[in-house]
Amino acid sequence: IKKCKTLVKINNFYDFEVKGISDNSKRIKENFIFAAIQGEKQNGEFYIPNLSKLKKVAIIVSENYEIKSKSSDFVFIKCQNVRQVLSEVSSIIFTNNIKQKIAVTGTNGKTSVVYYTRQIWNMLGENNSSIGTLGIFFNNKKIMKSELTTSNSITNHKYLSTLSDKSCEKVIFEASSIGLDQYRLFPIKFDKVAFTNLSRDHLDYHKKFDIYKKSKSLLFSKYTKKNSVAVIFSDSKYSNYFKDICYKKGLKILDYGKKASFLRIKNIKKINDKFFVSLDLNKRNHNFEIEASSEYEILNKVCSLLLVFGHNIKKSHFEIIHKLKNPSGRLEKIYNKNNRQVFIDYAHSPNALNVVLQPLKKLT
């Protein structure tokens, strides 16, 4: 509790060795911390009486929770946001020494950018990990499946600690708007953060687009430090919104796209199965050709190069693009016979469907 920077108020304090932490009351044992989260469907505070037979238990509750006499044996940690304190306490229990942490946010492209970045690290011989929709990977091996784009805070900090013990040096996260809103990555301060694009998604949770946009922006305003680097897709109509936050935070910006100042893409032209790309980098023109399914695939690969090499990116690094494989389910060709082609794609928002269907239309 002394290491916790988030403001908390303690009731009925006594000290004990912490052996575990959970937001599921069924997993609570003696010497555990229980986070009583008020979710959309369930309220963890309702399950506190079920723990009455246990001793040496601390419970994180909202500041308005009324402590009942039957619960007098528990240590209560009262706070404004249970999820935030849960995440911070988890980071204290599960420490890590990973040197570089990166997070990517955006409506589309997060999974691909994370997948490409991990491939580049593997080529460079870096001990690395990725955490996102496809699961948790350590180097080339998948070590855990994932049900969420951004895993819950306990899982994130627990695996960061495990990866640290395996001498992992670099890790990259997919940062979803819901994950950021629910403090699942708190209190990590990322060395590099990226924004790919923004369109309608998750409005069942956020209700309004502006709230969704603000949740995405938390990655830049709350999860960065003084020398953090922000990689931003300049051609999004919301790029200036994210850049303004970066300017206020004093972050270094490396933008990419046709409107970018750091890595300006002058032209992307499709001829048959190949794209011809022309770009300006450090006031020098570079050209390369690549087999790709869409412009967005190229942009996501460029984003991953910037996340790995940053200001030191040079012409030779673009040769790596040819070696990058696409993640499964991202405009993946699964059938190609008799001039008939079948693709499978993860697209589930209006803009994502549009991005997928436009290049496919040209094949019909």
C-alpha cells in the first residue's frame, strides 16, 4: 500500500503476506487481495459476504462502500476507481525489468502492427514478446491464448513478470479503447506508442464517438513519459487531435503517410499484383516495390518499422518489409482455383469492411 501512488483510504489495517490477487471472488483464498469491481452486469461488492470464513484478506472497494459488521475481519482498501488500484497493486506484486515497452492503438491495424513488429525483433535476434488479440507470444512461441484485445490488468502484469524472468527485453501491446478506459495497462509508462487510424467501433460500450476517441487518446496522455516517442499515421482526419496531445506532453513525434513530415509517402501505385511505393525520408527519395493485398498492409508494415528503428530508420530497413508475413485472418487468401479467390478477414467495423472490400473489388 505504501508503494501505491493512487490515493487510497485503509480501514481495519493489519499486515499480512500477499500470496495472490483476483477480481473473481471464487478464486480468493487466505492471504489474497480481492478487487470488488462494479461492472456493467455484476457488482463484485455483492460477493464480499461469501468470503466471511476466510482470514487475512484485503478487499479493494469503492469509496462509497459501507462496511458491514460481519466483514470486520477484512482489510478494506477504499478508492475512487477499483480497476485503477487493482492494476497498480498488480504491478507491485508482479514486478518486471523489461527494458522497452510499446503499445499500439487505433480502430484497425493494431494486430498487424504488433505481429510485424515481433517478426522484426525476431529477425534482429531480440528477446521479445507481444500481447494482444492473437495471444501472448515469447519470441516465436505462443505461451497463452487471449480472449481480449487488451488482457485484464492481473494477466498483463503477471505475464510481464514471467517474461522478465525469461530475460525478455522488449514487449509490444495492443491497446484497445476499452482496455485503456478500464486501466488494464496502468501504471505502465510506454517508451513508444502508436496510432494507426480511427473510425466507428465499440459504441455499445462507449455510447458516443467522442468518448471512444478520448479513450484511445489516454495512451498518449496517461501512459507516456518525458522521452516517449509517438508514431502517428498523419493521413487520419483525427491525427492532429492525437498530435496536439503529444505536443502538450512534449513527446517526440514520428509521423508517416502522405501528409507526414517525418516519413512522407509520395505515392502508392498498384500494378498487377505489386504496389510501387515512393517516399521521402530525411529529405531523400526512396522507392521500393512490394506484393501486398492493400495500401493499409503497407502502411502497417511502415508503422512497425518506425516502432523498431525510430529516428534511426534508413533505406536498407525497408528491405525487411518483403520478409514480413501477415497474421492469419487479415485479408488472408484461403482459396485460389479456376480464377476464383476466397479471402477471410477480421473486419468488424464499417471502415474496416470498406478498407477490405475496396482492394478486393479490383480483383473481381
